[in-house]
Amino acid sequence: MAGDIWLVTPEDAYAEWQREEATGADRRAFADQSIVQHRSMFSRFNDYLIAHRATVASFGADHIDGFFVDLEQDCAPGTTTRLRYLKLIDRFTRHLVNIELRADNPAAQMLVNENWPQDEPTPIYLSPEDDARLQAVCVGIEGAAFKDLRNTAITALFLASGVTAAELRQLRVDDLDMHGERPTVFIDKHGPRIARRVPIDAFAIDVLRSYHEARSRIQSPTQWLFIATAGGKPMQPDTMLKCVRVALRRADLSAADESPRLLRNTFGRRHIVAGKTNEQVSNLMGLSSHRTATRLRQTLLPGEASEAQA
């Protein structure tokens, strides 16, 4: 039966469904970055269901309510996180009803009473303290297997350069320049994001240098910087997502959105706190407008704002 995979390996089923069928409100396929974020969100909801002895076929409105109670611990006031989760749950549950794995959709009625906020949503990010804790686990371990070094380097590069998941997947070995006093990564134009060369934040230099050296020693038919197999295939969104989640767990951290977007926002906010202007941060993140930088600046606390006068 088509629904069996949803009961056996729901995260794989969700990934396959989103890749093959899922679309947004405008009937267009989701962007790569959105796909990674949605899989992270689904994984967190599924983890909650497993912990409460429920499945995607059996959960009810009480499970959704309980999940949101847990979620509030990681949500800053003013975010749209609850509504985004509710829309995601509604979307895949409608699919389960269509394939007759479920008889009802408890999220549908809950959505009726929800509205998008009129103001810009607050971006999800790690606090400076949590940022420092995650940085502390972005280090290479002597004698570690290549796969483990690769996974740590992926998280380190997300956090140290603000690269997106789609951009990281397209990086080639030569794009990471570990020579000179300030190593950099060159990120080619991808969709609406401009090409740029970004200096790598200091905490990630050692682990990225170790990984770059290890990757350069591998004879591969492709030049992708991060490879998933010995055959040289590029990384898949699911694997990059797991790298981030494992690193967060190692740092004893959790967040409403545990995708690379969390680390990208943290990178941008860190540089705003350090005193960079909205234009400088937008350039580092490859953005043609200052909208994201402006939203990140609005999250600064009074003590931080005094350090970040543009």
C-alpha cells in the first residue's frame, strides 16, 4: 500500500512526497531552502508523536496542542512559527486523507482561527550564548572518520559563512580558499542570491582546513566540496539537515527551526552585533535587499544595540 511507508519511515515518506508532489499555495514547487526547512519541521513534529506513542495516522488535535506547548519554549514572541507548523501539518495531513491513511484532518479547523501577523515575522536565530555553544562543537576530532569530519565541517560552514543549503551543495573544492590570513569561501550566484566571497569566521577555520585537506586527498570523479558517496555525488538536503540537528544536540540546544536557515540567521545577526551595517550584512548573505538584515537588527536587545550602531 502507498501509505505503508508513512507508518514505517515517516520522515522518508515526507521527503519523497515533498520532492515528488508537494506544492505551495500558488501550486509551484517549493524552493530548495524551504524543502530543507520543512523537513526539519516535520522531523520535530514526528519526534513529538513518537515520544507520545502516536503516529502520523493516529494523532489528533490534542497532540497538536501539546506539540505547540513544547514549541513555545523555543519560539521568540512575535514569530510565525506556530502558524508555519500548523500549515505544514495541515498540508501533509490532507495528503494522508487523500490516500486514505487518515479519515480526518484535525489541523484544518485549527487553521480557521489563525491569521498571519500584519508585521514582518521575527526571524529564528540562536542567542549569542547559544551561538557560542554551537561554535564550541564545530571542531575536528583527531582521528575522526572522514564522514564525521565532513558533517562537522558542514555545520561549521553554515554557521561561519551564512551560506544556504542550496549554495553549500553546489560548492566545489576550489571555492574554499584556506590559504592566507583570512580563509574565504566563494559562493556562486544561485537563484536571486548574488555571487560573493565571504571571509570565514575564525572559530571554523581549523575544522574547515582539516576537512579541505582530507577532501583534497580523495580521488573523486567530481569536484564537489562536500560529497555524499565515494562516487562523488553531492550532499542531499536530508543529510545536511541531520548534520545541523546532530550538532545542536551535541551542544545541548534545540530550536523551533533546526535547519540551516537557523544558522544563516545567526551568522547575519552575529555580524550586526559586531557593528556591521545592514548593507554589509546583506552583501555577506548574498541578498540584493536589506529586508533580512533589517529584521535581524530589530531583534537586538538594548545591551546589544549599543554595540551595533551602524
